[in-house]
Amino acid sequence: MKKLAASLVVLALSAGPLSAEQWDMPMAYADSNFHTRNGKLFAEAVGVCTGSGLEIVVHGGGSLFKGNEIKRAVQTGQAPIGERLLSAHQNENALFGYDSVPFLATSYDASDRLWRAAKDRLAALLAEQGLVLLYAVPWPPQGLYAKGEVEAVDDLAGVKFRAYNAATARFAELTGMLPVQIEAAELSQALATGVAEAFISSGATGYDRKVWEQLDRFYDLQAWMPRNYVFANADAFDALDGYARNCLRSAAMLAEVAGTTRSRELANWYLSQLAANGMTVEAPSETLEAGLKDIGAVMAEEWAEAAGDDGARLLDAYAGMAGQASSP
């Protein structure tokens, strides 16, 4: 990832004179999180490419705007650029939740194909909302954090469950858990005070929030791989000169590759760190896995119905890519 900024030096050498401009970039996750670190490298690359004509200042950990405030802040021009979990907007349009359909894409290769199938339509949706899609990076596969053994879905009944989007809230309802919407920055306190007792997320969130202080189990469900995306206010983007816009686009392409590569590299490392700090990290039992896949099938059917024709086209495109990938 350190090569991200260096790879744009050649562009900076040919940059024309630009007036200095500063953009604040709110991000929801801690400075130690790989998404935030990737965002800082993206910002550095933009600065290099523009010859310091455009400086992007990253504000991690929800310090400038909370996670659920970031998209609106960028839409209204309070911030010219930001990052948010894409599926957090599923209540606006079901298509935004394409990456949180359980067991649809559970590997990095599958996640990449699904993103390529969805990207153009998502970019168009965001454009309708006055936003410019720049790049997106997947989280590692999602698993279940819990306190104590979970052998079957019935064991989850009545548990207070931290939800972070519509899909996780629906997952909680179908398993008999009690969903509570909690941003990542507030997770540690929620677990410590008993507001939440379980949640689904990647190894990254568990590591960042040191959840081994309250929970002792991670079940590696590999349920789905949601993406964070970086987007700009369309008016602010259009107000830049052509060179600066090209720098943003170029840096974004590199950031998507670099961030995805880093996610791949860290996926197993995060799980090893959970185990090293005393958590039991294991695959779900056959009974639990079967029960969760039944729930996943219900959620997939509900999503397809809500997403309508756009969702059907996305799934068809994804299935076609999967077929090509498996051909000899």
C-alpha cells in the first residue's frame, strides 16, 4: 500500500499550477483500521498528483461526522468527500444492500465479480443523489461474535444484537435476536454496558474494538463481504479543474486495488489475533450453518423482490461472470 502515493509521482511532475484547496474527508472507522489507512494513502496520492493543489484531510473514527451522518454531510456540501458503508443506505434503495445478501458472495474473487456487476448502476444511483462514486473496498468475510457457545439458531433467541445495516437488523429478527443499531465507534461501550451481546462483522472490527474483553467466540460464517465506498459531492467535484478530477479518479483506482489487496492480506491475520487474545475462533456447527443458510435464503428472496428489475439484472450479470470464471 505504501506504493500507492509513490506510483503517482510521475503524474505530479507534469501537473500544471493549481490553486491550493483543502477537502475534509470524514470516515467512520478508527485510524488504525485498514479502510482509514487506505483512505489516508488515497489522500496522500491526490496531494502528490495535484502538486499539493488539492489537500484531502482525513478525519477518522467518526470524529468529524458520525458514520450515519457522513453521506448526508457530503450530499449537502458540509464535507466535499467522505466514506461510508454502502449497505447502510439499503433503506433508500435495496440495490445499495447488494453486498449484504447472505452467502451470495463469500470469497474475494466472488466479491470482485459482484462489485463489477453492480458498480455502474450504483454509480448512477449515487449520481442521481448528487454524489460521485470514487472507489470501494470490501471488508473481510463476516462472522458471528458471541459470548458462549452457539450450536444452533435457537441459541440466539433473545440475545441483544448489534446491527449496522438493514440486512443485519433483518438477520437478527429472523434468528429471534433483538437488533440494536450501533455504529462501530460506539461498539466497545455498547458491549461493555450490555446494550449489545452479539454481532456480525469481520475480524477487523473485532480486532479494532478489542471485543475479546467482553466476548469469547467468533464463528467464521463467511456470510457476506460488505464494502465501504468513498464518494464526493458532485458540485465540489465538478468545480475542480480537469487535471484535479483526473487525479482523484486515478488515485481512486489505485486505492481500490490497494485496499482490496490489504483486506485479503489481513483477513486471516485478524482471526489469528482474535485467537491470540483468548477468543475461540471456529467454523459454525453443521446445525448452526444449516439454520443460518435457511435464514439467508429468506433474506435473499426478500432482497431480490425489493431490488426488482435492477436486482435481477445484477444477479444475472453476476451469474454470467461466475460461469465464465469456472469455464476451463
